[in-house]
Amino acid sequence: MSLIKGAALLRFHRYSGPVLLLLACAAPLPLDSAEPSPHIRLSPWQIDFGESSEPVTGYLTILNIGDDTLNAFVISEDSQVEGPDMAVREVAPGGSAVVVLTWRPEGDAALDGQVRVESDDPDDPVLEVPVTGQGLAGALTSDDVDFGQVALGCEESGAVIVRNTGNAWLALDEPSLSGSDAFSLDGEASELQPDEVAAYTVRFAPSLEGADEAWVEVADLRVKLSGTGYASAEVVDVFEQPDGTQPVDVLFAVRAASSMETVRAELDEHIGVLLEEAGGDTQVGIVLRDDGCFDEAFSTEVEASNQNKIFMLMEGALKTSNLSEGHCNDGFLREGAALHLVGVSDMPEQSVNSSDYYVALFSSLAPATFHGLGGPDGGCETASDFGPMWDAVEDTEGIAASICDADVEDFLRDLGRHASTQPSRTLELTQSPLAETLVVTEDGALRDEWVLDGGSVVVDEAPATGSTVRVTYTVDGCP
């Protein structure tokens, strides 16, 4: 019998005898012969806590994508990040476990660490998760205040300047005073953004002989006040003569207006006179623009909205952001340098704060002296009274000249002499002396040839560089 099935011919033969059926069996092949094992995955692979002054919580998820139970534990390798104990976490296949991490910022320090996850995953037994963040905190700094010698019954005043050197806003309560009753304090609550300052007036009025001290406290800052009361009217003024190597930084803040074109051109023409008279390591910065960045010349054409706010132009030039390395005024305000600030304008000074504020502000950066070329008291036909700038010049005993009739070259020459770090023949006394009691010595040797000119002793020849001149005298009552 034959059948046609598809393209194959199937033939069947009839057989009526016994049949022997043979069957062959084989063991089935396994689909997957690997042993079960866990496999770890983490989410996220990096945790950024952001910026904060308060504790911040983050979450790390451990997933098991394997086919056996995963045993894992987490270790924080940074003291700012707190996590769980080292207890083992069991994660079933296809399951997950969430680990809670808390970052506690330490002041304004940055977080740049890692969290380590150890497990029995044969392929990834150790994984590291970077953790980052930026702490935010205000930080106050200030210099101590030493009043020196003050006669009994007299009073000296000074200023405590506190600066926020942190990277966050600070709210300051009213400062407090502790210690001797000979000291007094005037200060109010304030708010400081980073790099801003607050000034508190302090006074010392001794009633007893000897050294005395007190402390101004604001937030977590403690500033020492010290002074010495004396019954004798004898005073010793000490003049350490420079060695001629102290750097001098001179900052000109100039009103950039058409009415100032002639003066600005003369400043460009004669600025070399100042450098020649000052000598030594002297550099000049010129600020005309609101951003505080220096210009190459006084006559540079700029657009500025702070043309009548010379103090604020100075403040902009000396901002930390402008003085930092790589920024526009990098290299100015050098360590140990004398700072001379020169305001030039034919309009009234209109900065938002008082002259006392700016004198205190810039004096906190370096020994600062103000000078002015502007309209005189009451003004003139071509210029208005420079106003508050003259107060700063007087307070710091700088050079003042009327822009109405001044010779710019002479002004720069006088300024250069004032800024010079070479020894000076003029020794300005701290108090009014009785002429008959004056004694002048240089490095212990008596100097006989001098004259008293107002409140200054003028010696016939300038002292030697690096020498120490002492002027001893008595005063009658308080200065």
C-alpha cells in the first residue's frame, strides 16, 4: 500500500508476525546550569545634597536584580554624612531596600566624599556612591582694638569693625560689652550679607592707672578692647621709620562726566609726578565705572550711574570679587601695603552711607588715608561742595585741594610725598605738647636740631631708614 503525502512517498507493508519495539531514552539538557546569585544595582549613582546650612536628607535605593537573596550594608566615609549602622540588609530577588542618609553641614565647608556599599554580589562586591554638597554659614572676623595710653580723666574713641567672611547672610543682635567699666560701646542690631561689615563705636575713659581690658561680643565673635590709663602727663610717641620697601597702593575714584574732561586729561598728563615723589613700590588704580574694574587712563570714556558716589566707586573697586586672583583688579590691595584713596569730582558726594562708615570700612582692609580734589566748602562757580569727602580727608589727615583753582600737578606732587614710604622729616605728635618738655631721640641717640611746627616736630634731616624715633613730652590736660 502506498500513499503520497506532500512530496514524500510513504510505503506500508503488511506483517502479521510478532513485533519487537525498542525505545531509546536520553537525559534532558538543562536550560541554564549557573548557580543562583544576587546582583546589585544602586539608584542614584551620585547624591548631591545641594546648598544648605541645615541637615539635609537623601535616599539611596539598593536593588537586587539577581535570582538569590542579596546581603548588603552601607558605610559612610565622610563625617558629615550619617547613615545606618553596619547591619546587613537582606534584599530578596527583584526587591529593593531604601537607605536614609543625612548630611549635617559643618559651617561653610564643602562636602566631597563617598558612601561605600559592600555586598555578596560576586561581580560588584564593593560600590562607591559620591556624595556632594555645599555648606552655607556666615562667619564673623574682627581685629582687637588697643587704645594705647590715655590720661586719667580723658577719653579716646575707636571702632570695632566686624566683617561677614562666610558665604551666607547673617542676622546680628545688638553687641554686648563685658569687662572693665572704663570702656563703653554703641552698636545696633544689623544684617550682613557676605563680605559686608558693621561698625561699632567703642570708647576708653580710664579712671585708674594701669592696663585695662574689656570684650565686645556679637554672635559667636569676641573682640578684645585694651588700653592703659596713666596719671602722669608724659607721653612717648614712637615713629618706626620705614625701610623703603613697603608697597603703596593708590586708588583714584573719578567722576566720569564731560565737565571733568580737562581735569582728567591733566591727571593723565601728570600722574608720573606722583609715582616719582612716592618712589619705591607704588601702584595706581583708576576706577570710573560702576562695576569697580580699573581703567587704563583717567580720560577713558565710560558710562556710569555712580558718578556722584565716589565712596561707592571705591567700594566697588575693593570688593573681594574684583580683587580675587584672575579678576579685574587682581594684584591691588597688596598685603602690608599702605592704602591711599583719592576722590576727584566737581559734584557733591552722594554715596548712601556716611563718611564715618567708609573710613571704618576701608581702614579695616589696610591703613587707609583719604585725599580729595573737589569743590571747596560752599562750592565755586564750576564745582559744588565735595561735602562728606572732606570729612574723610580730615579724619585721616590726607591731602585736600580745590578743583576750582588747584594745580593738578602740584596736587599729585603733594599726594606722592604724603604717600611716600621713605623716612619723613615731619613727626606728627598724638597730643599737644609743652614745647619746653620735648625730647627727640633716634635709636637712643639725642637729636637736637628740630623745630616744633604746630602739632609736629620737624627734624633737620630725615631719619635713617629702619630707625626708631621717639618723641617724649608732657601734655596739659586732655588732648
